[in-house]
Amino acid sequence: MSSNAADLIRVARDEVGYQEGRSGSHWNNIQKYSPAVPGLEWSQGEAWCATFVAWCAQQSGNGGLFPVTASCAEGVAWFKDRDRFTDYPVIGGQVFYGPGGGSHTGICVAYTSSTITTIEGNTNDDGSSEGDGVYLKTRDRKSSWVYGYGVPDFADGVILADPQWRDRQGAVYFGQEASAADQPNGGSRPQADSSGAGGGDGYEPFPGADFFQDGQHSDVITRMGERLVAEGCSAYAEGPGPEWSGADRESFRNWQHKLGDSGSDADGIPGPKQWDALQVPRG
């Protein structure tokens, strides 16, 4: 069996509706997944969202592409150690929630410009990190609760929304909308779509935080400023123009505040999620 997102998602979808056991009038975290994952038998009776992801990976032939752990924080570290972690949605990727990604986890099965669709174990209708079963959830893609995504090294390639992955072998960039139906078939890894045509979104990819510094001159800055004006975040006395300025930084700080960010997350220097939310059009 070739490792791929489609099989992973099929296995996960078949589990939607499964519920853990009850002791008296309370849910008890007793479920079928812990005993079935070698090395995680000890986790029976514990929070099992990460165990559910490991089970789905093994049942679908993707076992070596996901961490075998009951800890969300260890799962984040596993992907980061392999340079396979991103702030952007990934079809079949492991999504992590909460501070440092340590609160809850699931599998991303689709995304749009504003939402992610996930399958998560040990949650409920409210979407909390302590629940009673396996649920199909729709969540706010830009929410601060979403920490990031592990990127599995599927043999058939991976579809994701991170523009920084455009040139990586086996990755296809679908910027604003994708689902398992977009997953390539046939066991061959696709070439990276450097043109952005796959699921093309028409928006400027994040140029990196180092781009925004004194002396930088680019039409990208003008288009960013025009979007900030349109969003009611202007701090410009005139312009905007192509040279990065204090007015650009203050205008972007206004945008960060509009998104609900504060402190070091509202320093006026664009971050990837904040840039993605602004949707600066391509030149």
C-alpha cells in the first residue's frame, strides 16, 4: 500500500461517531485505539486524541509518517525535528491546538480560505480537548487556538497552503481551498507547483519577516498598503507607496490589532498567518 492522505482520511472518516466507554454516568477515556497501537497500550484511560491519530496512521499504511505518542507536545516536536511543520493547513496533516500545540490534535481533511475541516478523537460537539468520541469538526482557520500542522511525507505527495513549500519536492500548493479529492493518485510524487496554479488563490505569498525592513522597495509593499487602507487600518498621511516605512509598520500594527493580536504579535512586522489573512493580491 502506498502511503497517502486519501487512505488516512478514509480510515479516519469511518471512525466518526465512535464513542469511548462510560463508568457510571461519566465518560472514562476507555476506547479501542490504545490497545491497538504498539507502544501506546499504557495510554488506555488517558486523553486519547493523539493516540487516535497514530491509530489512523497505522491502519491506513501511513504508520511511519506520524509520531507514535499520546502527547500532543511530543507530536509537535516530532514533526519539527524533521523540518515538516507549518502554520498553514495540510490535507491529511496532523493539526495541533493550544499553546505550543500541546492541548489537542486531529487530522485536517479539507480547508477553505477561512475554515479547516478536521476529524478529531476525544472531543465533542463543542470541540473541546476533552470529549467523548470521534467527530467531524469545522474550525476557524485563522484562530489563535490553531497552533500549526505536521506535514506527513506521503509517497503520493502532499497538498498544503504554505507558499514556502512551493519548491519542495512532493508538495503541491493549493493556497485557499483543498480537500482529499485533490490528492494525486497512482503512487507517483507530484512536482511542486511553483506557479501557484494548483488551487490558485491570486494572493501574494508571504515574503518572510526579513523582507519588511528599512530600505526595502517593492510593489508588494504598495499592494499590502492598499489592502490595509481597504481594511480601515491606514496610518498613512499619503500613499501607500513601494518603500517600507514607519507608516506601513503602523498600518500593519492596526491590522494585527484588528485580528485580535497583541504584545509581540502586534509589532507591525507581518507574520505568516497575519499576512495570509490580509490577502494581498498578486501583481
